[in-house]
Amino acid sequence: MFESPALAGLSYFYPVRILVILLLLSLSPQAYCQKLKQMAIAFYNVENLFDTINDPNTDDDAFTPKGTYKYTNDIYKQKLHNTAFVIKQIAESGTAPAVVGLAEVENGGVLTDLVNNDQLKVYGYKHISYNSPDPRGIDVALLYQPKLFKPLTSKPIAVRIENNGHTETTRDILFVTGILNGDTVHLFVNHWPSRREGKGETAPKRKQVAAVNKQIIDSLMKRNPLSKIIVIGDLNDDPTDESIVSTLNANSGRERIIPYSLYNPWATLYTSGHGTTAYQNKWNLFDQVIISRAFLKKNNGWQFLKAEIFNKEFLITRSGKQQGYPYRSWRGYHWMNGYSDHLPVLLYLEKH
């Protein structure tokens, strides 16, 4: 492995060999990942990562020191710490994700503060985000390691929802094209409309956002059927819901992945009772990473390996009415010093 003349004559010397092994084991997560030819794509809804400054253009008054959440600078710093801690734990549990999609971040300033947190500095994350028309000012974003992912283009894709004869705005889709360690990939970071007004009542809204994703995906695949496409986000629908299975044309059966369709590895986890967020004693798997069939083809650069929910014990509430649920940041307006009401998800890629 090492051909240095200084070491060649000492190959028999066990202390030196042990030192070399220790040096290899101490390599950064990025270098270790590259050596194993394995990478991770992550998504995490971080639950209301606001700064403390009142933005007159958005409804963020609740997340200010005088607002209903009593959102002080100390709480903001702790929220950054907790969010960075989760990403750090993901990195130390396997490999630091090459890219991390985020939902519910207020602006580029909080992202700068996040990636500059002492826990994340070693990974050198950069970020991409745009302000969207969301009334509360919470948007999606992308963190990336420049050594593993090099953005070429990025833009927000506006979505206009037709609802009972009038037009509504919602969060933009973040569309980023870049080079993922040798492969050109197209990433769509999403946060679809919530179910607050009821699942059935709001389902048409999510279908419309899914259709916007699908229109652009189809145009990419028309130009190149082997386009490498990654749809990540909090979709507010489960892997078996119509917006994903029919509108987005994403399903879990590899044998059914035909041109213009997508592969969704999360359906099996969901139907077996796993999820990323819980409500009224029911788990939902809203947070997903969905890929195009090009990631399933052998000898075609980076390939799908596995998908998993990052559900470590520290992320789960240990007692009370929400025991077993994600350990969230707030209960009502009370700061719980938790992490999020969603669990992160990971999709692993490998290269032979």
C-alpha cells in the first residue's frame, strides 16, 4: 500500500506496521468512504430551525424572543447544537453523507451557522438554499461535501397549486445538478404540503407537487433514459400513497422499474410497521429518498445498496405520552431540548 523507500526496509517491523494501520483507521469519514467506494445520501426534517430575528416578510414572529415560543438566542444555539449532533452521529455511525437534504430551515444564515458548528466543521459542508413563498418562511436546503459533490447548477422551482378555484403558493422544489464523485446526478429536494387540514382534503395538493417533479424528471429521462435522479424530502405522504405510486410513478418492485419510473425502497419498511414520524399511535414514513432506475444497473457508476431509517435511541422519547415517538424540540410552546419530530433517513450507494 505504501511504497515509500523510508518504509520499504522496515516492512518486517511490526510496530511500524501497526502505526500504519492506526493511521488508516484514523482517516476522516470522507477518506474512509472513498476507500470503501460507498456513499450516503441523507434527508432530515429538522423541525423549525429558525433564527431569532423577526423577518417582516414572513410569519416567523412566534420564533423570536418575545414570541409564543420564547425563542431566545440560547435556545437557538442549542437547536443548532442538537441538529449538528444528529448529523455528526450519522457520520460517526457509518459514513458522513455526501449530501444532506433538509426541510424546515428559515434561511441561508441558519445554514451557515449550522455547518460552522464545531461538530460539523471537520466535514466541510457547504449549503444551497433559496427563499420560497412559504408563509412561515421555512424552506428546503441541501448540504454537501465539496470533496464528494460538486454542484453545477441549482435553482428553485416554483409550485402553484390550484385549490377550489384559486391559486396557492407552497414551498419551492430545490433542483440541483452536480457531480457525485464521478456521476452526474439531478437532485430534487422537496417538502410537500402538510396534512393539517386532513389527509383527503390536502391529497390533491401533494399530487400537484408530485406532478411538477415528474414533469421535469420525464424531460431529463427523455434526453437520457439513464439519467441519475434523486428525489428526497418530507413528502407528507407514505410510500404507498397515490401521489408517490401513481403521480410520481415510484414503487418498490425492481422488476416493475421501467423507463420513466422511479425506485422507492421505503415501501417495504413502511408496510412492516416502520416510520419516520408518529401521530396518534400511528407511524408514517413521510421522509424518503427515491431514485431513478439508472442506480439499479450494474457497472454504471454509483449503484443502490440499501436504505435505512436513522432511529438511534437518543432520538426517541423515553417517557410520557409520546414515549417511543421521535424526541422533538417542542411540546406545544415548551422547549424540550430534543431534536425533531422526524427521524433522518439514509440511502447508501456503492461502486464496484
